[in-house]
Amino acid sequence: MHDDIYQMYLEEIEAIQACTPEEEAELLARISLGDEEARKRLLEGSLSYIAELSKGYAGQGVPMGDLIQEANMALILALGEYGSQNKAFRDLVKEQVEEALTAAVAEQKQENDIEEEMVARVNVLKDISAKMAEDLGREATVEELAETMKMTVDEIKDIMKLTLDAMSVSPDAEE
């Protein structure tokens, strides 16, 4: 679905003429005088450039639609900062977009790592809980699980809550 959204986006911006360097310079001059139409044209005329920059981050765990959205926000921020920077507009846009996209990819990776770690903890807790139930002849208490796993009682409760939450939204869960 995300690829479909990206493809639709590309088809939409295909109809918008990209800004030439000359037009970009003229628009920036008009924007400095407060011309909102020039601002709108510059933003629209930069969309194909933004899409091209975003494409370089494809396949790194972030859907293309999200990459485009991040890049568009970076474009808007770059335009807002342009007057206070001593850089060419395109250079500033590229820098801002790449920074935003790199951050988005890193954030997604971090979220995936945390998710994997939590899944591993849930699995370990499940295994230890089953082993302890077998050894004790009863279910282990939260305190016993915490001691065995070298974790706090709150950490064990958090993992258990995650497990229950996951089961309640699982399509395989019984109703």
C-alpha cells in the first residue's frame, strides 16, 4: 500500500514543473519581500527534487510515504531558515532533507530494536515461567520470576502487561 501511495504521489507531482535555477533565484527574491505565491511555487517546484532525495532512503525500514512526508517538512523548514543561512537554497534543502531522513531511518531502527528486545524478553519470561511452574508445581509469583530473571518486579509486570496487550489485539486471540 505504501508503494501505491508513493506512486500516486509521483504521478501527482509529475504535472508540476520543477523550478529552474533561474526561477528559484527569482522566487527566493520575491519570497524575501513576503510574496506568498512565490513561496508556494518554490515549494511545489521543489517536490520532484524532494522525491528524488527521498528515494535514496528507500528500503531502510521507513515506508516511502513517510520518507516523503519527512522530506517535505524538511523542505518547509529549510525555506523558513533560508534567509538566516549563508548557503545556496538547494544545498540547505539537501542538508535539511538528508538530516531528517537519516533521523527517521535511525528512529525506525531504534523502534525495531526495542521491539525485538521486548519480544525476546517476553519469550524468555514465558520459558522461565513454564520451567518454574513445572519445578514448583504451581505458577511462579511475580517476585519469584523477578528474582530468577534478575529484574525488578515492575519490569516483570511491564513485560506481562505487554504480553496481555498483544494477546488482546491479536487476530488469533479468542473472543
